[in-house]
Amino acid sequence: MDKLQKAFKDVKSQAWSKATVSFYVVNRRLENRKAHYSVKQVNSDTDLRKKLRDTATKKINSANAAQKYDFTSADLNDDVLAIELSMTDFQLIIEQITSDEELVFAESYEELVKTWFYVIRLELPDKPLLYVVRKVPGGAWSAKKVKQLINMVFQNNMLVDLKQEEIFRIDGHVDFFAFEDSLFIAEKNNFEAALNFRVGMENNRDEIVAEFKKLKLFADADEVGKLVGDNMRLLRRLSQVKNAGYYSNTEYMKKLKAVSAKESWGLEYNTDNELIVSEENIELVLRLLNNGRLTSKVNAENFDVDVKHKLGT
């Protein structure tokens, strides 16, 4: 059992319904596309803490299985996507929460207006901490009562659960949760938006272009980076290429060229046997480098796939 699966099994086995609850709000600012986060703790009353704990526990209990996160994988209903915590910005949030320096408490509702996401921390004696996160939906502040939302008002420096009034909205959903060194994603789009994951994919882009240069796979590896740019779809595809690693397998690259020629897939090479990439073929090149063109064993039909799951042998 790998580390991610072990963490998933462990988090499912804990009695989170008995945990102590702390609540935090996180603001984000961007400087040169780099995200900076600031965390404040928020006092909350007993009724609200119970509802927050119930929200977290419900999501943990309903998660059926964990599949490894992939840049092009889709949300999986009641399954979650697993990724190492160190690969995300959320490690920075945890470091602030667990720092020896005491966190500042929010003292007015104005401090909550720009909340980017909120964090529910659950603590059990002698167990690793659990962090449950929800990116604040648009319009988190409202005077209109909305069904099935947890309704709160900031009174005396405390978020208080109310029955008739709504100021700060918590909708009872969870986007991701972190336990030990692993992070589990329930809502992929919100996870990537909350933690500025585009930057991670841009870093992947630069790293893999450097690898392409060393391996001399492309006539102009820098052109790959330029064509991908900050296009989210292409960034996902290139990050998937990096994760799969087929490009570093000499035998795979030889077979790819032979099959492309035989099947008329349209890959182009120069006289030095290097791939030629252009605006017209960049998506094809990335798909084939990720082994994303497959043939059915049943009826020999060909398919281009964005998400695939390798079967055991």
C-alpha cells in the first residue's frame, strides 16, 4: 500500500465526530502571479462548531476511494483524488496555523469580507490533525436567506450560528482535506483555484522543456513552452506528459515514430530525428507523448483519451 492510500485508510478510520474544532479564514493576494496567503483564526460558538464538524465528518465518511491526482483527471463523484501535500500551497497554510507564533484572531466582520477559503481543523488526542477546506463561493456575504446554508453573524468577535439571519455563508460542502502528508480532493476545479495551481503547472512546463532540451527530443524545445504558454488546457496536457514520463523512454519514442508513420498520425521530424512542433500540431504531440491514442481490442477502433486508468496485469 503506497503512502497516499495508507493516509486515506487512516483518515477514514478516525472518530472525527468526537474531534475538537477550530475555524480559520484565509485571504490571498497575488504578486507577479505568485500567491501569498494570510490566515486568521475565528472564534465560533458551540452550535457552529458542531455543524462544521458534521460537514467535515460527512465528507470523510462519504469518500469511497482515493485515486492518484492527475492534471487532466476529472472529479470522481464520491471518490477523491490524492496528491502529496508538499506538491501544493496548502503546506504554507498549515505552517501558519501550527507556527509557534500565535495567530491573530479576526475581530470584525470586515476582516472576513475578502476570505478566499476557510479551513476547519479537527483535532483528536494523539492523532494527526485533519484540515478540511472550502473555497468561499461567490457572494459569501449576503443579506438574503438561502436554504441549506449555515447562517452566521459576527458578534463580539465570534461567528455565531443564527436561525433567522445570514451574514457569512458556509454551504456545507468540502473541496479538499489534508491529513498527515497527503491531500485529498473532492472538487478539483475549486482546489486548483484556491491554491493557484496554475503556477505549479507553469513550473512543470519550464522543467519539462529543460528535460526536452537535454534529451534532444525537439528541433526547438523552447517552442513547446511558447506554444503552451499559460493556456490551462495545454498546461494540463504538458503536466500529464511530465508525470507519465514516456518521453524519457528511448524505446517508446522509437515506436511512436514508427507507428505514427504507419498510421499516418502526422508527427513531423527533422533530419536529426527530432520532433517538429507547431501551433497546428502541439495538441497532437502532447497527446501522443502521453500515450493518449488507444486502440480497442474489441473492434480495433481508435480513441483519443484525456483520462485513462492502467489495468493490472
